[in-house]
Amino acid sequence: MILSVSCGLCHVTPAPDRNSCPTVSAGEKAEIGVMSAVRSGQHTRPMCFLLLLMILQLGLHTAEGVWPLPQTLISSTERFPLSPQAFYFGYGSQSAARQGCSVLDAAFKRYFYLIFPDYTSGRWNLFSDKNEKDGTLRFSVDKQFTVEVSVDHDDCDGYPNESSSERYNLSVFSGRASLKAVTVWGALRGLETFSQLVYQDDFGSYFVNKTDIEDFPRFQFRGILLDTSRHYLPVQAILKTLDAMAYSKFNVFHWHIVDDPSFPYQSRTFPDLSSKGAFHPMTHIYTQSDVRRVISHARMRGIRVLPEFDSPGHTKSWGKGQPDLLTPCYKGDIPSGTFGPVNPALPSTYQFMATLFKEVSVVFPDSFIHLGGDEVNFSCWKSNPYVRAFMQKMGFGSDFTKLEAFYMENIINITSALNKTSIVWQDVFDYHERIPKDTVLHIWKGTPASYYAELSRMTKAGMRVVLAAPWYINHISYGQDWHNYYTVQPLNFSGTEEQKKLVIGGEVCMWGEYVDATNLTPRLWPRASAAAERLWSDEKQTSNVDKAFPRLQDFRCKLVRRGIQAEPLYVGHCKQEYQGV
Amino acid sequence: MILSVSCGLCHVTPAPDRNSCPTVSAGEKAEIGVMSAVRSGQHTRPMCFLLLLMILQLGLHTAEGVWPLPQTLISSTERFPLSPQAFYFGYGSQSAARQGCSVLDAAFKRYFYLIFPDYTSGRWNLFSDKNEKDGTLRFSVDKQFTVEVSVDHDDCDGYPNESSSERYNLSVFSGRASLKAVTVWGALRGLETFSQLVYQDDFGSYFVNKTDIEDFPRFQFRGILLDTSRHYLPVQAILKTLDAMAYSKFNVFHWHIVDDPSFPYQSRTFPDLSSKGAFHPMTHIYTQSDVRRVISHARMRGIRVLPEFDSPGHTKSWGKGQPDLLTPCYKGDIPSGTFGPVNPALPSTYQFMATLFKEVSVVFPDSFIHLGGDEVNFSCWKSNPYVRAFMQKMGFGSDFTKLEAFYMENIINITSALNKTSIVWQDVFDYHERIPKDTVLHIWKGTPASYYAELSRMTKAGMRVVLAAPWYINHISYGQDWHNYYTVQPLNFSGTEEQKKLVIGGEVCMWGEYVDATNLTPRLWPRASAAAERLWSDEKQTSNVDKAFPRLQDFRCKLVRRGIQAEPLYVGHCKQEYQGV
């Protein structure tokens, strides 16, 4: 029976065979529970109550476990057993990508492990093995199940980009599922959804319910920033973050790779930058091979790697390996021995930057490069007589924002010449509204009131925007602060529909002052997943934190089951607790 | 050369061969650095500056790395090489404990691994192995170093208790160290200190400096509370916490083992309590064997295990496995189906409690039992006609604090009859000042102003007190909140010297609403270590957070090196980063 009713306000209790956390009684769960079937824009209350009762009586598993919530989801009480011995992924006959497609071949294997954790951990009782040891041929009595994947474009060897479709349709029938997507990146999202639909009953048997899903992201750009300068993050910690990002359907890894405290990027062209600017020249660096590994791991999960080389501020560590790059600060008439931002008055600065960004544009295949441009302190520039003379020569008077604008314009031009799109922190727009129209602005400051004003102003100027301000997830506080990340309304600013389309997405920022590999994962997950649903799902269907709570608790237990050290939301437990102690 | 000068205000820069975090420049470090030699109460400023200069010139390693800071520490520039091939722990000829002493034998082996991590991880180039494989006998050319341990009492097979001496003297000479203590528990503290004195130079060679230490704890009771009811903590997570506790010289593990959400303690007498009250009857319980393992692991580290069976409130989970224990709440004249605190009006309640505590008193060898007694909500008692009738019969009128006092008095009497000392949350004293004088009160509420008032009042009444209020470490906030835990002044309340002696110690509480095995360790360490120094060290020598900062950063890197997932204090790095991702 298919529950074809649309039921955005209808809640069901999570089935007892799930990783539910029993601090909420069954009765309470029925109240604050989760959607079983959603289709945006329609609500049929009486049907829902009937449905709710039916589902409660049947103790039914439903698709509430998919996080972030798909745009349209119709699920049924009918369930199909899955046997890891007779489960296959395959390519549809019409698919443009076929066997040999690196992205999907690898994803099939990966998702097999994620779907059947008991089996692949060796805890499964392999009945067939015995027969095989006896030399007898065993024909499986298990009913086969095949997930047939079809994509319109063979983009198996490319990289996801800012216009890649992530749309997919997923239909689960008896004995098979059909997953259709425009691109392999969309197929990856569908595989993630399928993996979350599979569940085990009380006896460990795997099932998936009859389901129909049409899904696509609300925003194209759904990022996570990691800061590898304030603390070095081992490559393994980055790869694990990419894994978890894919589980929440994030698609941009914004790598804030260098900053004041350290320069861990090992440049081919300027090796001194890391050998002198990293915390340690051998152990606390990212080699070219490390970077390739990160980019490749991300690509296989449909994640773009957006590198940030922030300047002219936040560059103290650069100065150690690149003489004459930073501005010498003066005390009166003599250099004080300290250094300020990058020196915008020297031609050598731009030669250096052009060479560095040429390398960066080759190493990082993404079409975006983040140029930073935030928090430039003018006091050192002001103190330097040569900088002041340059200001006079250029006709900037004593307006240092003009000097900063001049510098950023030059850097953006360098990036444009390399056929890359620049993304810059909002500061650049704040003092320099006439930057190239294809530059993307990144909002990081302020309260809702102030970032709404900024969104209006920037989009009115025709600029594309990424919103990060409400998702500074490094800021912690006691209690369920994921509510703050969940209840953001990114488009709730005054502006036309055209303006709203210019908000290309949002980003969760994990700045590194207090974060390294010891606490990154529990601080990031599942709090970032709250933002993930805001950026992927329909806001009308996902505006209520009470409804989201048991779903997110359930999803968090899935993360733990998958080896992600995701912290608890509140009192309770997971069926499989974290075993990594 | 021994720096016998007393120098509480004198700072040195940590030697570059340590796990220092170079966000602070060398010059800044010299300013905010750490004490090299301390003896309480004396300061000789000019000598200190001279000393500082000398030490800076020599690039000397000093004993700043010991956390918590010993009471008296004299260290020297003279250093002795240590070879893991020729390093021994042994018993002094006058020692009451000899080989075969379980606690010290195990500690010797454990500390060997902690002192020589490179060697024991197999990364050491074992030159001698080759010779041995060739069959040739190899006489070590390394100079031997022996740590000779002597204790006055052979308490090897006992448990630490509230009056165990933890005092020790440690002297490091050429080729040997002498560690003298009253008890094996004091010897354990000295071994920890010795292990922190050893360091590696830039070439990986191990050294220890000539040092003299006299040390003892400021407070006898230095506890950490873990809450295993709101989330289940795997035994392994508890054992790891005990390891880290020993590194910070904590000596009481307060096991808040059961509470409303779950009852994981598997009782011999009442197995239904956990089979019905735990999150899961098999996977989320502590068996008798688990409990023994925890107690044994703690004993080997000189840590007492103080169990808490909190009642009459905080007992929801008890009711699932023990019918008629909780008070049925009424709505008007009929039971509402919900339950309140333990029913104090039934004789069966006290029979049950007597039986349970008899078991608990045998299972947990410590002389203290924590009886809880906090946050009792009277509304359910008020609603119940039988409870009200009991109130009338007992002459309590409508004063429910009298009923609560009556209940706690009974429970305390049960505990006393089992020859155990009761410890209760402050609530019990607040409504019932005439509880037995040997009961220990546990302050958990309020701001400094209010807990100082409570400390005055309780000690004036002659009661012993443990202070927990300022160390609710489950409460998190952004930034360096360890300052709050470090700057507590536990004895800064108005009272006589006699009153101050009644403050037997303090406790760091990690309540479990938002904490399980995924985030326990980084949330606990090194923040709890800040409290550890407050409870062990001389307050006058350790009152400045700026001086403490680089020492605590260094200690945190030691924890990471030892496999404790301790989070960073601020921007920077450790020589050996956390490898557990």
C-alpha cells in the first residue's frame, strides 16, 4: 500500500528497531515525531491522523530517517527484505555512465559497506561460506535486489562545479530500486538517500520500504569551512570530515588553508612559505600529494574544494618565508621590527601573488578561488612612509579603504586572468562596491538584522552571495544550540525574486582558535547537519525544531554507526554507541 | 648547579625541545612563562631576573612541565641522560613495600611506557637487538638510571581512603632518583611527577634535570563526577578517564551511576532494576565484573570510587524494575499514571533501600557512599492522599521538607549501620540542619557569593564540605573558560581556620545531558586539569592564569602524547598531534 497522501504536518513514531533515543516516551514521540510522507505545499490533516494511527499500530518503519529531508517523499508500509548476499548496484541500460565510471564504481562499493555494516564488519553469519568450503556450489535462495543507477551525462572523470545538477529521482520497488539523475553528482546524493532508507529490524534483517522520492537541493552552494592555520588538521581528519559532509549532502569544502598563525600549504613555487611559515616544516604541512588526496577524496563524494589564500590581512605566517611581502610597520621614523598586512605599494607583491595564484589555480581544479580580504588593520600601513607616499602618488589621499580596494582589485584581476571566479569576504564589498560582477561575496558578520540588510544591499547590486554569518559553528554554548543553525531563514530579507536567486548558498564555518583533531568531529557533527537541512530542504517542511529533533537524533546515531564521532543532542542513547574510545 | 633560590615570581621560557605551542613568541613567553623554581612564601625579585637571563641563555629545560605544580620545587640546569635500555624502577632498601606490591609493580611498568613513548612504540632504533640476534652478549654502555621508591606503609593490597597520605619527596641526582612517600598512593603521585620531569631534546634523547621536590595535596578530596545515566559511558571511556585523572592527580571518581533516564548498574539483588531500567538490558549496563574492573583500575592509580545512588528524587528509572518504589501521582482522587520521587510513606521502601545499600556497600569498598538528596519535587507527594495521611500521622503538617528530611535520615541511618560515611548534596542540609555530624555535604548550587555563604554556614555547623559549584564543567562556553575553573578560591569565605579545614576538597562535575563517549574526553581535558591544580597546589603560587597558560598548554600536549583526546586551549600546535582520527 502506498501512502500517496501528502502529509507535511503528520508525525509518526520512529519504529522501535531504529537507533531511537528513548528519553522521549512513545506517546511523546508520536507528538513530536517526524514526517512520514511529505510533498511540499499540501496538507491533509484528517488523513494524516488516520495515517498516524495506522502507522503506530503497524510499528512501521518509514522514511523519516532521511536527513536532510528530500523535497518530495512518498513512502509506503510495504517493505522489501534486502540480503547482503544478493544485493547489487548496477548501471541502467540508458545510463550515460557505465561500469568503469570511477565516481560511481567507488560509490557502489562504499555504500554497500554503509548499508550493511553488520555484514561487512564480519559479524554476519555467513551460511554460504560453509557450503563453499565443502566445495558444493551454492545457489542463493535470497531474493535479489538491484539498485539501478542511470545518469544523463558521463561526467565520471570531471569535477563537480557551481552549476552541477544534484537532482535525482529514487523509486524503490520489489526487488529493485531505480535511481535517476542528470549527473553522477546527483546520483551520489541519491545513493546517500537510499542508504538512509535501509534499516534493520529487531532480528537484524535488512529492509527498505516502497518509496518514491524526487529531490534536489534548495541551494547550490552548501559549504563547510575548516581552518588549518590556527591548528593543523591531519589529512585523515579532513578526509573524515569529507565523509561526514557527504552524509549530510554538503558539497563545498572551503579550505581556509593558511592564515596568520601558520602556512601549512607546501607550495611548489615558494617552498619557503611552508618550510618557514608552518608550525613544523615536515609534520605540519600539506604536501602536493596531500592536497591531491583531499581533492580526489572530495571529488569522489561530489564535493568541491575551494581553497582560500586570504590577503592582504591574515598573512603573518606568509612573511616568514617571503621577504618584503609584508608591510614593515614604523614607530616614528624607523621600522619597529613588526610587520602588518601585505605591502600593496610594491610591484613585487603583485608579481609574487600572480605566481602563487597561478600555481593555486592549477593545483585546485575548482573554478572558484577564495581571496579573503577580511579584517585589514590599517595602522601599520598608516605608519609606513613609503605606503603613505604611494597613497599620495595614486591620489588616494588618506583613505586607506581606497588602498585596500586597489589591492583587492589587482588580486581579483590576477584571478580573473586565470579564468577563476573570485569569492571574497563581505569587507571587500563594504568598502568597494564596484568590484567585478561575477565576484561572489561571503557574508560573515553580524546578527540576522545586519546580515539581512547586507543580503539586500549586495543582491540589489547584482552580486552573488554566500551566507556564513549565522553558521559560525566554532562558537559553542551550553544546550541544544543546533536550534540556532536550524531556524535560520536565509531568504527572509527584503528583495525581489531575482535578488533571492543571487543567494547561491550558505556555509558552516569552523574557525580553528579552539579546534584541532581532538575535538573537531564532535563539535562539527551533528550541529552542522542542522545547517545542512536548511540548505538542502524545503524550508516550509523543515521549519519546526521539535519535529526535526527525533529525526536529527536518529541521523546522529547513523553518523556514530558510520564511525563519525558525532556528539549527542540530548539525554538518550544509540543502539550502537561510539566504539572509538 | 642547583638553583636553590626561591622564585615564585620568576618566569622562564619553555625550552624549544618541548611540546610548546609557538603562537606566543619567545619574547612573550619569557614574560608570561612559567615558574622554574618555586618555594612558597618567598620571592627574591633581583635574583630572579638574573636567573631568568641565565636560563634563557642556556636554553634550559626546567621543571615547569609539572602539572599540578608541586608545593616546593627546586630545579637545576644540570641534566642527566636517561636511556630506556638502562632505566629501572626499584624499591628502596628501607621500603615497607617490596617487589610483589601490586600497585607499585604495575605503576613501574606503566610509567616506563609513559616516560619513553618513542621506545615503547617501537620507533626506537634498538641497536642492542641486533647484537642479541647474533647471539653475542651485549653489555650496555648506557649509564644506568634507577628510580628508587620507598614507602613507610605496605598498603599495596588496600584501597586509598579519605585519610591516605599522598605526600612524597622526590630527589633526582646523577644516575638515580629517590622517591619517598608514606603510602603507595603518595608514591604514585611522585611517579607521575617524575614522568613529567623527563623530556626529550631535539635529537630525541631523554633527559631529566637535577631536581628536589617536596609535595603534598592542598585538599584531600579531588574528584571528578561522571554521569552514566543520562548517557551510558562504555567501561573503556571510564577507564581512560581514570588514566587521565591520575595524570592530573585527581583521587576520587564520583560515579553518578544511576538517575532518571537510565539505571545501568546491574544489581545482584535486584536484577530488574537494570534489565528494565537501563537503556538496553545487555549493552547499556555495568555488570558486577565491569564495576570490579573500574574499581581495580582506579585503585591501581590511587583513585577512590565513590558511588552515588541518588534518591528520593532523580529515580524515574528505578521505578521500572521495582514496583511500588516510586510515589504514584494523583490527579484529583485518582492516580494519574505518572510517578514521582521514591515513596517515603511505605515501610517497603526502607526495606528495599537497606537491601540495595547493603549490596552497594559490599560492591564498592570506599568508606563513602553518596546518597544524593537533591532537587526533590514535592508536587507528586502533595498530590498523593496516602503520603498526605502519612504526613499527618508523623506530625509533619504540610511541611514537605520534614518528610524529605525524615526520608534522608532513614537512608543515612541505613548507610551508617553499614559503617559507611554518607555524602549528600547541599539540599539535604538546606532543609535539615541536624543531620549526623560525620555526613559530608556537597555544594553544587550558585554563584561564588552564594556558595561562599553556604561554605560559611555549613562549616560553622561543624560539617565537612566538598565544593562542586564552580566546577560544573559540562557547562561550556566559547573561549578559554578554563580561567573560570582555575581562578576559584575555595577558602575565600568568612570563617575560622577550623572552619576552613572542614572543606575537604572539590569536585569537577561532568553531567551527562550533552555528553557521551563521543565528546567526553575533549570536553573534560584539559579544562578539568585547571581545577586539578587549584585543588592540589599552593594557591599563592598558582593564582595567575597568564603564568599558568603555557604550562597548561604544555601539559595538554603531554596528555595528547599519552593518547588522551584533550582539546587545545588556543591557537598553536603540539609536537606530536593527536593521531586517533
